[in-house]
Amino acid sequence: MTFGPSCNVSQVDLSHHLSSEARMRKPNPMKEIWKLTRRKPNMVSLANGDPHFSLYPMRRIEYEMASIEEADPVAAWRKAGPSAASTKLVSSTYEPCALPLQTGLQYSHGAGLPDCQRVVTELTKFYHNPPDHVCTLALGNSDGIAKCFRLLGERGDYFLADEFSFSSITNVPLAQGIKWAGVKMDDGGMIPEDLENVLANWDTARGRRPHVLYIVPCGQNPTGSTLSVERRKQIYEISQRFDLMIIEDDPYYFLQYDSLSASTTDFSTPFVPSLLSMDTDGRVLRVDSFSKIMAPGMRLGWITSSALFHTHLVSYTDASTHHPHGFGQMLITELLSGPKGWQIEGFDRWVRSLRAEYHRRRALFLTLFEREVAPTGLARAAVPEAGMFVWIRIALERHPRLRGDLRRVPGGDRAGPRTNCAALMEELFERCLDAGLVIMPASIFALPVDAKDADVEDPVEDRLNYLRATFAGTEEAMEQGLAILGQTLREFFADEQQEMELA
């Protein structure tokens, strides 16, 4: 049994997007038989080798969770520490609870434990209300996205993504023989016109035109950019015209902020509509996670897709990782539907309070940046509308050793970098490390591109003059880190100027 919104719409046949691997994969026969046991209650089973729950060495798990009765529950939880008000939830073999231990810790189906699948489906409907979609549990965003790549990609394919993207994810399909085609960005995220240009002018000598778009619409990692509603609509319309599947990776969805001039993000501020909420064709596979709003080590997320892709995701899960761990599923089920749980309304209160806390951290980071770094005139920080990252532009055009006369292929059709931007940024990164600061260089986020596919007029190697910083850490780390960055920039630019004057 699977759970999804009851409304029914006529979706487009998108089965041609399935990879050969997905088409060839056979369902796990034991899991198929397991499904049959749900036809009739109280069936006698001599089928599976399921250890009996009376032999589990535990019978009760208690979770002490933050109270959501406070006016600002996250602030109250953080400030009061051990004395903060709390509520206790229980997963038990014998006590009343939403998901008993004997069910939560038993083998199950690739879609996830039915009770947990039900509550994340209700959660998805609460925020996105997608027509005719189904949820599949996964081991966090990374697992869900990797499965989507396998579901859709063939060796030799090109996928589309922001030209600066989270490399831990974009490196995943490279081993499948899949390559990336980058789409240009600005402060508002992916530029729809450039997406259309890449598709409309695709050279089929490179292979078939891309049919998969991977995108992080809120608080994009690493740039912190957030797509406006208008851009989302444009990207979805382009995807319809060019028959793209969209993998919507949205771990920062709940961390959307009011403007920097506001003292906080108001609880009533609405969340920007997701691409999933606009999906009438069934071409969006949305990946969500509890990592950023509960705890990253939970490794629990879910994929929302049409029934077609859900079926194939379940088959893949049943043949690989199997459903996520029962501990996380029991906790979420108790939290969202248990007799003493937050319920969805309480969860909504928590995440709205959480984004107010991150709004405060963002404001502190940018205040410290204005004090420690901005006076140098050597860097500028973009203000993120969501997420937990700040994209810092280094004014490398002011560096005395910047060169703009390089050519990798002199006189050729394909040119490499025109500047030594990459080398200078590597030096700056090393200087930061020597000074005691770890900060992420843009080079690790630039999509890997073959030289023959590179942008001749505007190579990405010439636009690596950025650093990614986070405001997710402690206040002390922000203050110390930005002080180091400001001083390192002064020395990096001044030392080079002095050396040139002496020469």
C-alpha cells in the first residue's frame, strides 16, 4: 500500500526517461510476496525469516523533544539549555504509540514503513499539495538524489545543473559515465534564458540533448541564491517544452528569510511555492530531508514523485539499501502523529522558529563581515534569501598579479581560461589555511566540464573568484573566521603589491 494525495490529474507519459538499468531491474520477489500479506489481516506467515520482537533486546525508546508551546520554541530551547521545557515521546512494544517497536524495527517495503510514509506524505501535502504524487523514504537527500540519477541516466548522457553546484552530489553520476552541462547563474540563481539557450542550441555531436535538470531552488549550495516564483514558473515551462525531468533538491526549503532590514523573519511569512507544487505533468522528483531541520545524522529523507517513478524507486531500494532505519522512522512518526507528538502544526511552528534563529545568525555574520572584511574593499558578500551559506566575491581584478592574456589553445576554436584567476584563488585559499581558517573555494563547486565543451567566451575558470562561508556555526567561529579572512586579504593583496614595487 502506498500513500499519496487523493486528487487525480492526467499526467504526461514520461516512461521514456527511465534508464535502461531501471527498465531491466526486476522487483525483489520476496518483497512482492510481502505485499500480498497485507491483503488480509491476521494472516499466518511461515514465509520470512523475521526475528520475533520478543527477542529484540529493547522494548522501549524514549525521546526528549523540545516543547513547541513557547512563543519562540527554538530560541527558548537554545537559551535555556538543560532546563528548557520539553516533551517526551515513546516508541514501545507494549505502550500506546503511533509506530510500535515490533513494527518499526521489522523488515519492511522499499517505500518505507507505511506509517512513516503516511506522515511524510501528509507533511508534503501540507506544504506543497502536489497532484497525484507519492512519497518514497530514503536515507537522506544524498541517497535519494543518487537513486534519481540511476533511475534517469544513461552512460554518455549530459545532465543540467547550476554551473556552481554542490560537488558531493554532482560527482555522483560521473561514475555512471554521465557528464554535466552548466547553466549560468546570477544573484537570483539559475538564469532561465541561459537554460533555454543551452537546450535550443545543443550540439547533438556531443550526444543526445539533456533530459534531466538538477536544481536547488532555495538557498542554493554554494551561492545561497533563491529562485523567484517567476523564475520557477519559467524553468518549469522550459522543462515542459524541452521535455526535461526535474530533480528538485530542496534541503533548505524551510530556511527562507525576510529581508535583511527586518529584525527577524516573521512566523507568518509564506514559503515560496516549490517546483513540485507547480508540477502538472509528473516531471518533478522532489527530494526532502530532515537533516537541516532536525539533525544531519538522522539520515532520513524522502522523494516525492509520480507513481511511475515511485514504483521504480521502490524496486531499486528493495534491491540495494532497503528501507531506511527504523529508529528514525519511529521518531518521525511519533513526532508528527503520535499521541504526544508535535503533529504537523507543531512541526510547522518549529521550522518557522528555526528560520528566525538562522535569520539572526545571518544578520550577525553580515554585520561581522561589514566590520572585518568589507573595509578592505577586497570582497563583497551576497545576502542569501535562504539556506546557511554566504557567497563572497573576491575583487581579484585589483590584484597586481592578475593576468588576462592567457590562452590554452592559441588560435583554436576552444579556448581555456583567459586569466590566472584559478591559481591566485588557490594561493588565497592556502593563505587562509596557514592563518587558521577553513573556507570553501569556488573551484570545488564548478561543474566538471570537458575542454571541448567549455564556454569559449566566458570560461568558468575565469569566474572562480568566490569563497563559500557558512553562518551555521557558533558566533565565536564567525567572529574569529571573518577577522582572519579580512587580515589575510589585506596581506595577500598588499604583499604582492610590495613585491612588484621592489622588483
